Amino acid sequence: MTSLLQRLFNVRRDEVVPVLAAGGYFFCILTALMVVRPAREALGMQRGIESVRWLFLATLVATLVANPLFGLLVARFRRLHFITATYAFFAACLVAFYLLLTVAPEQVGITSGQVFYVWFSVCNLFVTMVFWALMADRFSLGQSKRFFALVSVGGTGGAIFGPWLASTLARPLGTPALLLVAVVFLALGVAAAWAVARIQPERARPAAEVAADPERPPVVSEAAILGGSAFQGFRAVFRSPYLLGIAGYLVTLTLMATLLYFTRLQMVAALGDDVDLRTTVFARIDLITQVATLALQVLVAGHLMRRFGVHVALALLPLAAAFGFVGLAVVGSLAALVAVEATFRALQRAIVRPARETLFTVVSREDKYKAKAFIDTFVYRTGDAVGAQTEGLLGRLGLGLAALAGVAVPLALVWALLGVWLGRAQQRRATPSVDSPLPAEVAAAR
């Protein structure tokens, strides 16, 4: 195993255990999310596609409310403690929903289902955001280029295992019990987070953090509390062109993904009311996506970033999206949509997500948790909401796929240029020693 990892991903012998622990961590939390996700999709569609667009807006508002609360946790508690508190809160909510479903099932209706949809949409973002924040905190820029894609394989495994587990356990245990299964995997994820923090040593502060506060020690101990205000992340994003660029890249990504998502819903809805047929189409997209994602993560992603740079990885998805929307406008078939969406999602998960997460390895520790939380939740859902309303507007105007491509293609080209700029800006912020181990005297002091 060690020899294979070293050959394929250039993982050094002393890095194998931390990488495997990080992959196990991602596997646990993605399993927890994917076990519950089918229930969210079913509940969200109860009032039709138009209601889903408004649920996107409700989720946007919920993330705006949740951000300062998370910022308060970050400012007041140690890193591992607020990570644990975040997962514990969502686990407690799952237990509450389980009790509602089992003790008072007559109270479960459309409104409670929509509450669950919004809650899960917020939970999904915070759970994965905290994971990647810890990864950016513990691994350097050079390490992230080499094996963030390998770490993502754990998440892909969870994304495959979660639905299989849900389909296997739903009949003998009942759907409500799946919520408790998710709680178990969240608890395992917390244990894995502590393991990663203990196994992977602290590293030197990035250049941006040293420049911002040169008086602080070069290494911040795990016991240190980050401090600051609950709104610091919001302010940091609008004060830093680099963080604002990351936000712009993400909001464009989610907008494009949402345009594809609602186009898929419209095409599948046009097939008729056959639930089995719809399920088959959705399952086919998911299967193709997961297989393609796994292949790209194992064979392409790590080598792509290491050899060609993060800027190439970030520009790849926008260019693919531009060609995809042109193809959809020309062909306009469901088969073409399946191919475009599967390609988009596979590139996003296998290549762009690890590449995007490397961008946070060169920012301050406060920005890794506070600014990243704002970007990965509120900014992400802003793109969702804008995309949903844009697609709805084009539909109400009676415009088809050609008009959609007319909006998406120019946007994708600007998006690609932004990705190139971000990759170059990351390199300028990095220091030559960003992938070096801690000095011996610092390691001994720990």
C-alpha cells in the first residue's frame, strides 16, 4: 500500500498515515451526508420544481444567519473543540428529526419536510467546509497539490457507500433509522478529525499570515484560540482581492452547476410522471459521475496539479462547461445532458474541488476557518439562488437551451480567466519553504 501510494501520488513514507486518516475522515462525513440525502430530495420536490427555487433562497438566508454563529465558535474555542461542536450540533438535529418521525409522525408534512430540506442544505456545506478547513490548516501547499485528490477519494467512497447503505438498511430498519446511522458516521468523523490533528504536525505559518502579524510565533499550538470577532470572515473576504477572487470563482461554479441542475429537472419532468423512469435517469447520472470522479481522482488530479499547476486545474472545468453548454444547445437531448452533467460534476469533484482547497493553504489560520466558512456556505448558496432564479426567468420568457448557452458560455470564459489568476496569485503568496517540515527546535518544543 505504501509503495503504491508513493508511486502514484508521490506520497512520502511519513505522510501515508496522515493521508489515510484524512481520507477516512472524509469517507465518514460523506457517508453520513449521503445516507440522509435521498430523504432531502424526496421532501424538497413535494410542491414541484418552483418550490425548490424558493427553498434555495431560504437556504441562502439560513446560511447568512448561521455564519456569525459559527464565527463566534471559532473565536471562542480551540480548533478541535469548535470542529467537534459543529458536528455535535448537526448530530443532535438528526436525533431531533428522528424523534419527530418516530414519536409524532402525524406532525410530519410538507412544511416540516421543507424545513428539513433547508437544514440539510446548510448542514451539508458546514460539515464539508470544516473538513477542508482542517486539511488546509494541517497540510502545506506542496502537500495539497500532491495528495488532496487522493484524500478526496475517501469522500467519493463515502458518496458511493452512503446511498448503498441507505438502500440496504431502509427496508429492515425503516427510513427514520437512517438518521441515526448518519449520527454514527458523524461521530466517527469527529474521531478521525482528532486523529488527523494528532498525527499531522503543526506547520509554519504561510507568508500572508506572517506579513499580517509578524509578532506572532511561527507556529500556533493546537491549544491556541483564534480569537477575533464573529463577523471577521465576512470582512476579510471583502478586504482581500485574493479571497474575493475565490468567492467569485465559487459563486460562478455554483451558478453554472445550478443551471445544469434545473435543466436536468426540466428534461426529466418532460419525460412524464413515471417515477421509475425518473429514478433510473437520476441513478444513471450518479453512477456515471461517481465512476468518472473516482477514475480522475486516482489517475489524473494529483499529477495534473503537480505538473501543470493549480491555475490549469481551475481553468479546466470552466472550459469544459463552455463546450458542454454549446453541445447542449446544438443537440438538446437528454443523453447529451447526462454526458455534460456527469462530466461537469466529475471534474468539479475530482479536480476543481481539491485544487480550490489548495488556495486556502496560503492564507492566515483565521481566514482558513472564518473567511472560508463565509465563502463555502453563504457565497456558495448565493450562486445556487442566482442560478435557480436565472434559469426560472429564462423559462418564463420561453427561451430555450440556446439562450441558456448564450448566458453560460461568456460567463464560463470569464470564470476560466479568474481560475488562472487565482492559481498565479496563490504562487505569489506561497513561500519557498511552504512544503518544508518544521525546524527541529520547533518540533521538539511541541
